[in-house]
Amino acid sequence: MNLERKTQLPLAFFEDNKPTLDNFIVPADGGEEFFGVSSNRGIIEAMREVASGTGPQFLFIWGDQGAGKTHLLKALATQSERVPKFTEGVSLYTVDDVQNLNDSERHQLFELYNEIRAHSGTHLVAASDRSPKDFEAEGWRQDLTSRFSWGPVFELFPLSQEDKRRIILERAANRGLTVSDEVISWMENNLPRDMHSMTTLLNNLDRYAMAAKRPITIPLIKECLSQQDDTKEK
């Protein structure tokens, strides 16, 4: 298994607890502030209101890859369609990765916005890697991009490396694990850096180290990853 480059791990290796609003991690400082209100904390508050059936009818969340947009949408609803059809009796809809929608799906999203607006008590949360203004600049149909701003628009800020390191060390300590700075640095330089991947890796390493009755070291991590890779190839 070549670990000289960023390790490409099977998706199953990172599957862990179901995303919830409670296990979404907000930066220590809450993220950037606008008018004295933390953006990331404001998103969580708005999402909790939507989940309870109150709050704004529309939310649009944008931010860099790995910031946690998909986590938040999955915490609200699970659906198989990229753009769900409006259904009587369903009150909450989500659309992730809006930037990847094709023309047909964009039209479906346009119609979904209209249906949601016509039915009080229903909600739509959409997420993308760019802001509504960016879509306008890229030439997307204006009657759709204007709908992205029908409700609050939040920019979701990713955790800093300092935040990630602090959280990993705290979670390791809570499990009674000792993870050295050298091990953390190796993980940051060789493995996916998003928080979900790192914390799920820590969970798997905890189980692996416990079974092997060995401390978490770089050789142990490589051994654990190699076994996962071998299992995938069989």
C-alpha cells in the first residue's frame, strides 16, 4: 500500500455514526462573524428551527469542500434523489451540491422552490460550494439563482487545522488514548483532512489498537490501513 501520497481509503472505512446536528463540530470561535453573529453557530440555530418545523422556509448554505455541508443536510433528511419531487405530507427537503446539477435538475429545483413557497409549513435547505452571486456570475438562469436568496444565506467555514488537532486530541483523551503530536502530524500529512474522516479513523484505530493491545503509533496506523486495503481487494 503506497502511503507516500494522500492515502485513498475505501468509503466503508470512514462510515461511522449517522450525522446529526448535535455531532456537528463548530470552530472554537464559532466561525466568521457578521454583525456580531457567528456564521457557523447561526447555521446550526437555523437548522434546528427548520428540523423542528419552524424557522425560515428556505436556507441556502455554501462553503468550501469539507466544511460540513453534506453532514448538515444528512442530519436533516435522507433522500435518494438529487432533487426530490414535492410530495404532499413531506415537509422537509434538501438538495446538496447544487453546483453539479444538470439543466434538467436545475429546472426540477426551480419547480421545487415554487412548490415549497406555495405550501406553508414546508422547508427546503440547499447547499453548494459557491454563493448565489457566484451562480449569477456564471450565467445560471436568473429566475433560479434569485430563489437561492429567498431565505437566509449562510457561508459555512471549515475548521482550522488547530481546531481539528485540538478536537482529535480531546476525543482521544476521552477514550483513554494517547496520540502523540508526531502521529497527528503524520495523519494530517498522509490522510484525508476532513473532520469526519479523521474522527472515524480514530474510532477504527481505537478498536484496532485495543484488539492488538498496542498503542497508537504510525506503524500501527499503516498496518491498520494496509489490512483495510487488503480486505477491499479480496
